Amino acid sequence: MPLSGKTVIKISTFGIPNCFLFMPNPQAMFNKEGNTSNTSRSIYKPRREFLRKGVLFGTLAGVTGISLVSSCKKGGEEDEISPVEDLMREHGVLNRIMMIYDNCRAKLVNKEEFQVDALANSANIIRSFVEDYHEKLEEKFLFPRFVNANKLVDLVQTLYVQHHAGRILTDQILNLANTNSLKNPDDTLKLINLLETFNRMYRPHEAQEDTVLFPNLRKIVSRNEYNSMGEDFEEQEHKLFGADGFEGIVDKVAGIEKQLGIYDISAFTPAV
């Protein structure tokens, strides 16, 4: 009898959790042409759990054939993260840094003391994670594809120019985000304006990418190309940021938010 999409193997489990005892339909391991080309990216190496924890092929006593044993989590397996979801959650990091910029700017305007290293560390995350990683992915993998497809070319050109402008702003923010500069009223005013300018540009920038550019990506690439892109993103992420990758960056941002007292989002709930 053909196996269904997920078939329970009714055998003695030898203490193995039930979630290990699901086998995928073998037909799902082949593409429409009946071969396994490109499966190293799209089937055998899903972006998160497959690559991170691996799989074990083996036999169980009394059972003929091969059973697939993979890592499992409470509540089911983790879904594969698509390239667009990856990019959009990285925008979440950008948004949280912009919230930090807003907080630091308000303190500068009101002449309130705060730990300036929180601002410098935030700008360094913008430089390493947003500009040297996230934006480089967009410039290498997304922008050329839209230009070649002659789709959203004007938007892509604007986004590219804004990437360049953002790096200039970050250079200047890093140069002024120190105690000595803040002793100078002129430098303080420059820093206030830089933080405002950065946020004023990047909020519509990332909103256009999230609502216009990213949703159109699937329309100009094949499924295999899309999956391959996700693998490339994952590889680069861990190459630059180690095993913790995105999660490690989020932890750093959370630490800065706690340092400034803005981590608890309930503080932003209005009294209505």
C-alpha cells in the first residue's frame, strides 16, 4: 500500500518518541521529472533543523528497510524559513535598533544622561548585521534579479542609493557616539540630526521592501532558485555570526534595550 504524506510506523518504539516515527512519502523526495536533482537544497537540507541537527538513517529491530529518524520539537517540527521571511525578520532587528535610536535621540534633546555605549553598540550592529550582511544579500541576490526581469527597477535603484546613504550616516554616528563628542554642543546637535535622518529614511525604506519588493520575489524566480537562495542566506549568516546567527544578534539587541530600560514593550501601551 502506498505511504501517505506522513505514515506512522507501527512497531515497538524501544523508548523512541512518537514524533521520530513519521516517514515522508518517498514520492515527495523526487521532483516532477522523477529525479532527485537539486534535492540537496530543497528536500534533503531544509534550512534550519535538517542542517543544524542532521538526520540519522538506520534500521530498527524487526523492521525491513530504512526509517528516517530526525530531531523533533514539542508541538511538531519547525517549519523551514523562507528567504523572504528571513529578510523580514532581519528588518525586525533594524526596527528595534531604530527604536533605540529614537530613545537615545530623545535623551540627547532633553539633555538626559544615558550610557553612550548603548548607542555605539547599536550602530555597530547596524554596520555588521544590517549593512554588511542583510543589505549585501539584497544587493547580491535580489536587486540584480529584479533589474534583469525589468521589474520594480526604479524602486531597486532608490533602495540601492539609500543603502549607500545609510552607510555614510552610520560612519558619522559611530564617529560621534562617544563621551567626548557629547561634551561638544555642536557634535551633540549633529548626532541628534543623524539619528533622526537615519530613521526617517529607513522606515519607509524597509516598509517598501516588506510590502512591495519582497512579495514580488516569488514571481521572478523558480521554486528551486528560491530554495537555493534560502540556503545561501543561511550559509552566509552562520559564516559571519557563528552558530547562534540571527538569534545571537537578537540577544545583543535585547541586552541594549534592557540597558536603556525599553525592553518591556508593556511600557509602550497607552492608557485608554
